[in-house]
Amino acid sequence: MGAFFNEELSFPPVHANFASSQEQLIRFSKNVHDNVHGNIYLDPLALKFIDTEQFQRLRDLKQLGVTHLVYPGAVHSRFEHSLGVYWLAGAAIQKLKQNQGLELGIDNFDIQTVKLAGLLHDVGHGPFSHLFEREFLPRVVSGCKWSHEQMSLKMVDHIVDEHHIDLDFEMIKKVKVS
Ligand SMILES: [Zn+2]
């Protein structure tokens, strides 16, 4: 499968004796507590995407559009949904690696790619989630072909460019087709 991906390459440059790679991993990663999945470890590369205004915007998008107007508890956001999908995608590929890793040639590059694809799959959503593209846009722009999937692809490129994220071109390509 993909070329070997070294997570350490995604760290900002540090002084040679600043810290061991293990200390760097701890320094540039985070843990958050999710209501559904419990503790979620956010790796350094994922954090480079999460700590952008484009991804943080998902905190203000409700996962279920305007459903909360009828079901007041339905207020979870695309942000927590995306972290959950990132976690589940990581768990799924790790399980696959554990059971068929050698056979399928699953390496760290593949694991990181699948996790990023999960994290970023909804990054192009508009306000009120699906309501925006299925109900709102067609009524105000005739023949509108806008979709959150297409916008997610553009947004991934935009984030990488604007925030100068040093990422293997092959990985970006695979994240976008996932
Ligand atoms: Zn989703």
C-alpha cells in the first residue's frame, strides 16, 4: 500500500536535544473526552487540521440541522461528530491491521490516511447541515449543484494551503477519494 509515513515528520522543528520523539508525541497531541466514545486521542497531524478556523467552524453547525426545534436535546455538532468518525475510522483500521495487516500491507501511512479521511469527511458542510444543500440552496439558486462532499474536497485543499500543512501529496489524494 502507501509509502511509509513517519508521524515525526509532521512535528514543527525543534532543537535536537529538546525532547525525545516520545516526549514530542505527548507535547503535540491531545486527549479529549467524548460523550459516546470516552477518551479520544488526537494525533499531531489531526491537530494541525483541527486547530484551524475552517475545522473549528464545525462547532457551530448542528449535526441534525433544525431537528433541535422539535427535539431540544438534538444539539450535537458536526465538530463532535467528526471527532467521533476520526476515532471510529482509527479503531476500524487498527483492527484490520491487527487481523490482516501483513496480508493487506497496512502501514502507518494507511492508518493516518484513514483517520484523516474520517476527520475531514464533513468539513465542507454548510449551515444547518443537509437542510442547506437539499432545501435552502435549490430554492434560492435555481439549478444549484452545490454539495457538501464537493465542498469538503475543496476545503481540505484550502486548509492544507492556507495553513501550510506539510503533508504527503499521496495522502491528500487518498484522503479526498475516501
Ligand atoms: Zn458525517
